[in-house]
Amino acid sequence: MSNQQAQTDQAVIADGVDDEPVEKNRRQFEGRTYYVIAAVAALYAAFHMAALNGLSISDLTGVELPFLPQFPMETWNFRIVHIAGALVLGFVLFSPRIFGDDPVVETQRLSKVGLVLFAPALVALWTVIGFIQLLGSGELPQMGGLTTWVAMAGTELYAQETWWFGVPLLIATFGAIALGWSEKRERTRLAVSDLVLALCAVIVALYLVAIYGTAARNSVGTPFVPVGVAFAATAGAAMILELTRRVAGLALVVITAIFLAYTFTAHLLPGILKVQTAYTWHRFFGHVYSDAGILGPTTAVSSTYIILFIIFAAFLQASKVGDYFVNFAFAAAGRARGGPAKVAIFASGLMGMINGTSAGNVVATGSLTIPLMKKVGYHKKTAGAVEAAASTGGQIMPPIMGAGAFIMAEITGIPYTEIALAAVIPAILYFVSIYFMVDFEAAKLGMRGMREDELPKFKQMVKQVYLFIPIIILIYALFMGYSVIRAGTLATIAAAVVSWLTPVRMGPRGIAKAFELAGVMSIQIIAVCACAGIIVGVISLTGVGARFSALLLGLAEASQLLALVFAMCIAILLGMGMPTTAAYAVAASVVAPGLVQLGIPQLTAHFFVFYFAVVSAITPPVALASYAAAGISGANPMETSVASFKIGIAAFIVPFMFFYNSALLMDGATLEILRAGATAIFGVFLLSSGVQGWFMGGRSAWFLRVALIAAALFMIEGGLITDLVGVGTAIGIYFVQKVFHPRPDTGIRVSGAD
């Protein structure tokens, strides 16, 4: 092989896809500091794995130590610790400011001010320790087997919770948040303000674990909730919002702030937004840090299923399975015309199974596929758009489906396996539509596939097919009736075992590194889920979701289709700029109940909302996946988002397909499901042909493109008559194109003319 070919091979063979991306505001510690924080991150992830499988540290070590946690932990306590750990890690690892290339001029004076903030934080901590000792003393009366915790105005306890716990905690929390925006530290050094915030997160967790273990839990959501809970929840919510800003941007924070403002102004608003009584600070924040808000469905899922599959993904990444997935995609699809674009579709679908966000999927695979798409002739905005659309589809690819499927199972009570099975045909339709779009684009531009010498050897890739074993075990275990936790644990163990068949063998050090990677990877999704929980808390307290449902019912009286379009717009609007998990969680609280009240089956309603929450990542004007792809391709972000919207256009039609024909969600007889799937794929083909202007080997005139789109829309409903009309229209279009040869630009020309 020539040197030139060797360089080409090196350029197209995936290497480093599994490497952990380093965010622009991520600190990069060295030496002892790095090892301490890495150990904390690894222990945090390992704690979840042990807790979910019912193992205590004593079980693992054989040593009985009374102060070590015993599992299973009480649910609320587990979720409180889950959030607190993410806050501690998040504040230590992620700076409130983006690091530039220039050396940082440290603000020594501000750091000294930060040291002052430790004083109120330590006062609050000392007070909490006193509360814990009081609860354990046996001096407090019992009620229903639980210790009472009365904190009414005028009592000594109320004064302690207010002036010795709540006020110092808020001073330390808000002071450290404000200081963090101005304090500057080197990327390799800890910031004092972040250490204060980490301490405050621990204080909030200690207080809530102590108090929620008493009869005070029964007062959540009422004016009688202990005032200390309101103080702790205020500080906790502020820290969650700040960490979300650092790891996920401002979009979700702004939306949450709007919901918070709504809580305290709803009694002043007109129409469906109005509530009858004003909510006090005490009542709302005494409600929000409960299972009706932050500790509710979103955190329930992030503390169980999501963290488990992040650990699974970390083990796969540590064993370099991601590199194999991308290389396998190149070997399988690289020879087709416009090869790198089809590789992007294939690779992003595979990577989507182990990557929880659309933008993260873009970064993982797009760094390799986007330059290659540009190399074979795609415009830079199209290259970015293809990767964004394909990576977004990874969120609906079973069996893992990002994280939204787990939240759907938690909210609806529908078994996860049923949700994953129902997602098969919609996922196929999504990726088939993108395949058609890029194939027709490649045909119009006369693109070639990649040469044999530019690709990994398919035979070699087949020899390594055992790297799919962890995913096969996961799927098999789920459909054999194992719990999601047990199936995920078995798949994680399999990933470590399979690594011994590769050059990257996972020994104790590799396993520790995988747990460390999982701990760091989990921070963003946990912060996002907790932040979405604040919105869920607002919705549950104010009942605004029920009023949106009433609005949908009113629209449905005029037109059910109009109600669905309105629901689509709300789901996309709520999802713009938000990660998939948070987008679906919020939309499911606001929109899905109204769809169910319309008589739509629960699974169909939630899939409808889920789909549009996912595609919000490629919907202008705020399209996170498209913006991430534009950063790699060098194209204009808005142009890339418009192009990705066009490429993923079928995704906006598919939810209406399974609304009109539930067989697409595996609801029906086998023959009915097969017919629905086949006709839907044909409809997607016609829609892609109409949008791209390429049908059956040639360019199409504008009026034929309109007819193709119309034929595709007939195929949506899934009825026998409408399917026949769609097929008949397509046959007519083919006849016109072959006999009359209409020009794409000027209309009909004489048959046989040049």
C-alpha cells in the first residue's frame, strides 16, 4: 500500500470516538487534586451501581461497619443523595465561566471573600448536626411511628431553623453563586466559591434526609411544612439552576425561571393561566423539593435507569466499542453513493444507543463524518445537517432510546420493554427517511461512494462482531423478563468481560476509570432532570397542565387535527434548547394529559410528545444538535438548522402516522403491522422524493414534487382506500415522468427531446 493510501486509511478509520470530550468550562486538574476528584466521581457512580443492586459496602467487603450505608436506601433519601452528589461533583468540575486560550489572571481578593462565605455555611452545618442529634435523642414525641418535627412560627425551633440554619444557608449559597460569576481561577485549580457551593449542597442533603425521615414529610405541599424545608429547597433549587446553566446552557434555566415567575404571579393573570389563590414562598418551596417536584419522576429515572445506562455507556467507551461502531458503519455503508453521509446515519444510530444526548452524539461521530462528507462533495451546511438529523434519531433508537424511554415508563406505568418494542417501526421510519434524503441529494450531485482502500475491511469488522455482545445481552435480558436494572447490570459486566477480547482490556484500573467517566458523564443529565423537576413541581402545584388539557379539548371540538398540531407546536416550543430528557419530561406534564383526554391511547399520546421533544434538537431557531454540527462543519448555525429541519422533515410526519394507525406502534395483528410498516416506508419514500425533487432516477418538475408530497400524505392515514390513492398517484407520477419527461425548471418537454 502506498504512503498516500496509508494516510487515507488513517484519516477514515475511527480513532478516539470514545474519548471523553472536554467542555470549554470544564476544569482539568492535575496531580493529587485530580486523583481525589476522580476517586469521588468513581465512588459516586459505584455507589449507584451497588445501591440499585441492593448491595451495601459491608456486603462487598465482608466487614460490618455500622456507619456505612445499608441498601436498599429509603427512596427519598436515595434521590436526595443522588442530586447532592451531582451538585458537589458539578461545582468542583465545571466553572461558571468559559476558559479561553489566554492565561487566567486570578482574582485573589475575591477568593479571600469566598473564604468568608464558609462562615455562614459552617453555622448552617453546625445547626443541622444539632437537629440530627435532637432527632436521635428520643426527646421528641412520636406520631404514627415517626418522630414529630414541629416548626411553627413563634417556637424556639422555628427561630433556629430560620436564623441559624436558613438565613446563613441562603447567604452562603447566593453569595457563592454571585461570587463565582466574578471569581477567576486557573483551569487546574479549585475555586473557593465552588467549594462553598459543594458544602452547601451537602448541608441541604443532610437537613432534608433528617427531616424527611420524620412525620414532617406528611406536611409537604401545605402551609404547615417546616420552614427549614423551604429554606433548604430554595438553596437547593438555586444550586440546581446554577449547575444547569454551567452544564446545559441558559435555555432550560430561562424556561424554569418563567415557570417560577408564573407560580407567584398566576393569581394576577387572565384566562386559563389564572389560579384562584396566591402561593407563598414558604408553601411553594416547601412543595418543590418533594416527589411532586425535584424528587419526582425525572429524578426517579435519573437516579435509577439513566445513571445505570450511563455506567453501561462508560464501560463501552472505556473498551473502545464506539470506535468499532463507527468503523463497522464505514465498512457496511461507505461504498454507497454519498458514502460518508450514510455512514453518519448508521454510526449515529449505533452511537445513539450509548449516548444520552443529540448534541453529544453529533460531537462523538460528527468530528469524523462531517469532514468526509465535505470531502466527497456535500456543502458544509448539508454535511452538518445530515449529522445533526442522524444523531437526533439516536434518541429514538431502541433498546436504550437516550433516556426519554425510561421517563416514559416511569410516568405512564407502561413496561419499558413494551415501549422499546413500540419504538421499532417509528425509528426505522426516521432513519429510512434520512437515508432517502441523503441518497437523493447524492444522486442529484452525482456523488461517488468511498473507495475500497479508503475504508476499514468489512471482513475484519465481522471478526469483531462479538463487541455487540453487551447490547445483545441487554436486549435478551429485557425481553426475557429481567428488570431493567438487572439487565443493565448484566450488560455492563458483559462489556468488561468482552473487553478482554480486545487490545483494551479492562482490569481494576480500567473499571475504576469507567466508573470515574460515568460519574462525570452523569452530571449534566442529573442536573437537567432535577431542573425539569422544578417545572414539574410548578405544574403539579398550579394545575396549569390540566388547563392546557382543557384547551386541547376545546380545540378538538373544532378539529382533532388542529388539536394535534397545537400539541406538536407546544412540545417543540418547550423542547427548544433543552436536552431530550428534560424536553420530554416537561412536555409530558403539559401536553400528554390533554391528548389522553382526547381519547388517544396513553402510549400513542406519549410517543407523539416524545417524538416532537426529540426533533426540537433540529428545529429552528434553537436547534442544539444543528448548532453542535455547525461548530464542526464551519457552516452558519441557522442555515445548518434549516437544512437539518428539511432533512428530518419526515420526523414531523411520522407521529401523525402512528396517531392515525396504531399498528405502527406494534398495536395489532402481525399482518396489519407488516402492511402498516410497508406502506409507511413507501409514504416516507414519496415524501423524501418530493422534498428533494428526485424520483425514480431523475429530477422532478415542481408540479410532480407537489403531487409526490400529496401522495405521501395520503399514505399517512394507513387506511386501505388512502393507501390505494397514494400508490395510484405515485404510479401516475412515474408514468408522466417517463413518458413526457417534464423539465424540472420549465415544465413539460416533448418525449424524446434532449
